[in-house]
Amino acid sequence: MAKKTTAAYELLRRLGAHPVDYIFANGGTDFAPAIEAWVEASGDGVAIPEFITVVHETVAVGMAHGYTLATGRPQAVMVHVNVGLANSVMGLLNAAADQVPMLMMSGRTPVTEYGRSGSRNVPIHWGQEMRDQGAMVREAVKWDYELKYPDQTADIAERALAIAMSEPRGPVYLSLPREVLAETVPATAATRKAVAYRPARTAPSSDAVAEAAAILMAAERPLVVSQRGAESALETLPLDDFLARHAIPLTDFWPTRNALATDHAMHAGFDRMDMVGEADAILVLDALVPWIPVWGEPAPEAKVIQAGADPLQSARPVRQFASDVSLAGSLAEVVAALDGAMEKAPRGYKGKVAARRKQVSARIREERKARRAAASDGSGNPMSKGWVSHCLSQAIDGETLLFTELGANHSMLESVPAGRLFNHPLSGGLGWAVPAALGAKMADRERLVVAMVGDGSHVFANPVACHQVAQAYDLPILILVANNAGWEAVRRSTTAMYPKGKAARANRMPVTRFDPAPDHAAVMRAAGGWAERVEDGADLPAALARAIEVVRVEKRQALLDINILFDA
């Protein structure tokens, strides 16, 4: 006779079969059926995800995001009804912008006042009712649904994960009424095999590949603009040989993931608007924003090839970047297809490539030399983000994962392999990097994981919650706080719009400075971590060495509060 189980039990069993490794959870009264089911299923020896208790929702969503970036596997988040979901919205906006698959779940306050095991029994159950709870997140997810019947549970969970993993990937949302979670699954549904869904993938057409290859081979000054890179740290794009073979430079423009090692011979650096203007052919690799029109644009005669799972970025109502050829497919498939098509090169192509390789390589070498010199200029008191980035590059190995959020100068990050640099999503939901770094650390506990953040971003990250979960689950990461006691991005935006305005000439611009500034090191020490304030750039290399030793040897979380120029 089949064991009687609840919808909550079936949900956990289905997630464990995928497998979803963790449910990052911020609990509430709606969790009772899930908690009961987890203990029961564990006793039955069923493979189910582990609950990770996270004391703030933004940290829970960020950890799931970072875990997926490190592994490529989608994870689940569970929060408390509408209020927990409200705290999760920013994290979902980040996951959507970064095309990170995730199953977001929240309870739905009971709608029955009596008569069922999950009916209302505390006053907040009346106060938390909404007409359409999913509306809060509908613009941030690919799919949403409220579970109606217990016998749907396995199929709905399967469908949710398949949609999350279909290209372009992204978060999905499942609302879980407490009454439904507590109900028994009918025997016919419990024994029936769940519907299997396969994530959908796209591939570029051969005609489009041939047209794009012809454009690149005809070009004198081709350029690749990248923004997202591979799906996770475990994947690499076949770019190294492709770019070297065809002598095509690549620039990472406001990247969320680096597609190419920063010391590759064809890596031209970051945010190279000058090269965008010089190019006569541009291959855009999954970039929502390949350039900024008010800063500069490609030449009118330049041909633009847009590639990615959704090359026209159809989720964005307004995005007016040209596309002479659109290549729909995973970046790995697109690059491999182009490389194959370009084997049939026209006469004289190899000679053109050889000449371009010599010219481009020499230019990149000189520019790197100039950047290193510029980094040293910022080694004083206070120091520049460029100096901090340069020093960190010297202190870490090629396996280190870097999560940056307004705390780094990417141009000064030397020798960072492809798929090791993760920057905040273009949704701009700040407070992302430290939670994401914690999630990545959970995925690989032997790897050094570093979060480089501005002081404002560290506050947005809910540092008390971050440090608590790091201590609770033994997740020692290194946090570098670039502390300029303010919001430099706000100041830059104001002076960019009004370069000759009164705010630019003011002795103190409103809404840009923190006075008094928080003591970030004290917050870390209060959580049992190691922390140090670094005032002078000359002291930074030794401080980094001490901090890394604390993380690697003592297995403790560490923080450096670094004195940074306000306009660094």
C-alpha cells in the first residue's frame, strides 16, 4: 500500500529528484506543513533538498543566485507569504536581468477561517491576504502559478523548473497556500510518475551563421562585445582559440560575467567605447547594453551581429541597438558555429589576420602597461579602486571567484580567467555581491571567494544577516569594502547630467555622503569574523595576505575596510 503523503512532502521529493540541492529559506507561519514534511521525508530516507536558514530574504535570494552561478544548477528559495515575497522582489529582478534560473516559492496566507488543518489561527493570517499575490513579482519571473490541488504538486514543480531552465533562463514563482500544502495527495497521484519536461533550447540557423561569418571575415577592424559570458563558473565559451585564430579583440562592456581571461592576448579591456566607434563589424555576445549611445556609437557603415538565446532582448520594451544579423542560440553553440563557418576563408584572409594580430596585440600590450602605471598612482592615502584591484590580482590564484559591486576597477583586474568574475546585474539591485559570494562558497567550500563592494553596497547587503549565515554554515569569504563614505554613483550621475550645474560646484553635494560612516569592521567582528581597516595603499598588500590567510587557514570570514578616494 502506498504511503500517504502531503503536498508539501511531494514537493520536497520532486525538488530532490531534480536535484535541487538547497532551499534557501526565511521562515514564517506558512512553513509548518513544509517543516513537518521535511522531517518526515528525512526519516523515510527520501532524497530532498536541505533547508538553509537565512535571516533576511534578500540574502536568501542572493545566495541562490550565487550558487547557480558557481554550479549551473537552479536552486529554490522559500519565504513568508506576501511580506517575505516583497523583500525578495529586488533579488528576483537581479536574477531575471542576469538570466539565472531559480524557483521562488512563498506561502499564501490561508483563505479558510476554519475546518481545515491549515486554516487561519493567528491574526496576521487576515492581515496578509491579497487579491493577487503573484502580481508583485510577475514582471520579474518567466512563469507564476498558485498551487490549487495537492495532486498537481509533482507536475507543477517539474514544469516550473523546466521553464526556469529553458532559454533564456530566469526565475519562476510558485505560490503555496498553507491548506493545500497540508492536504493529503490522493493515492493515484502519489504513485503516478510525474510528467517529465525538458528545458527548451535554441540554435542559430546555418544561413544566419554563414552571413555573420562573411561579415566578420570581410571586416578590417572586427570587435567582439561581451556582457554575460558562460552560464556558470563550470562552463567556458570556445572563445580563446576563436579570437586568437581570427585576431579579433574582445571588450567586456559592463560585464556581469567575464567571457575571456583578462590576460588573453585579444582581451582589449573593459568598456572600450573607443573601439566600438572604430570597428567596422561588431559581434555582440548576449549583451543587453553593448554600448551607450550618448557616450558613442558604431560607425554608420559598421555591421552588427547580435547573438544569444534572445539576441533582441525581447523582455525589454525599449532597446534600439542595431542588428544586421541575429544569431539565436547558446553562446557556446554560436561561437562554435561561427568558427566552423570561418574555416572556409577567402583568399588573402590569413595574411590580413596576421597583420591585424600584430597590430592589435601591440596595442593591447601598451594599454595594459599604461593601466598598471595608472594603478600605482592610486596607492596613497586614500587609495584608488584601481590600486585595490591591482593588489588583489597579485594576491589571488586563478581558481578564485570574484563578485564585484561598485568596489572594483575591472580594468585593473589582471590575470582573471574566464568565468571567474561576476559583476552585479544590470537591474542594479544593490546588496547582491556579498550574498551571491556566500552562495558560491556553499557550492565549493575549498575555493577562495571574494566580494569587492562599495560601502553603500555593503550596507544594502544586510551585513548582519550575511555575517550570521556565514558563521552558521561555515562559509568563510573575503569581503573588501571600498569605503569612500558615500554614493559615488549618485555624484557621477548628477555631474554627468549637469556638468556645469550648481550641484557640481557645491562644496557638498546632497544625497551623496554618509556622515557618520558606518564601522564596517565592527559589524564583522560582532559576528565573530576577522576585520581590519586599511588607510594607506602601501599597507594593502600585507593586509590582503593576512585576510586571505584567515579565510584559507583559520576558516573564518574576513573583511578589509579600505579607505578609498571619493572619486576613485
